[in-house]
Amino acid sequence: MAGAELVFEPRRVEFPGDQERRLRINKVSAGQEHTFFLDTKHWQVFACGESRQGQLGIGRRHEVIVTPLRIDALNNERIVEVSAG
């Protein structure tokens, strides 16, 4: 993926607004080129990675998302599981 680096060891992931909201990321699912994160404190889903086909669900295509972004379309849902497949 252009603009992103490959990482082969655990690394802390920064989320926009994490300091104010105190997210609780309990579940993570990684696919080949994208990752989903579930915040079970606020029932929000975040995504990052390749968005060429809109697979992140964030409304942006044809780019690589390096910093996880919230999937706003799921804001009124109580999501309990994520899968990037």
C-alpha cells in the first residue's frame, strides 16, 4: 500500500480524540490490507487500511487510511463484533 509502512511487531495505535473520550478497544480484526477496531465503551467501529473498493465503510475510496477513522454509518448501532476477513 502506497503511503503506509509494513509493521511486523505490536505497536500502539493512535485514534483521533482518544484522550477526550477514553476509548476501550476490545476487539480488532485484520484483513490483508485493512483493519477494524471495536470500541465497546462507546459502541463505535474504526477502520484503517486500503479503501480502494470502499471496504472500510467510511465513505472514502481510492486512498489508504493510515490513522483509524470512525465508521459514522454505524453510530446508531450497537456493534458487538468486527471481522475484516
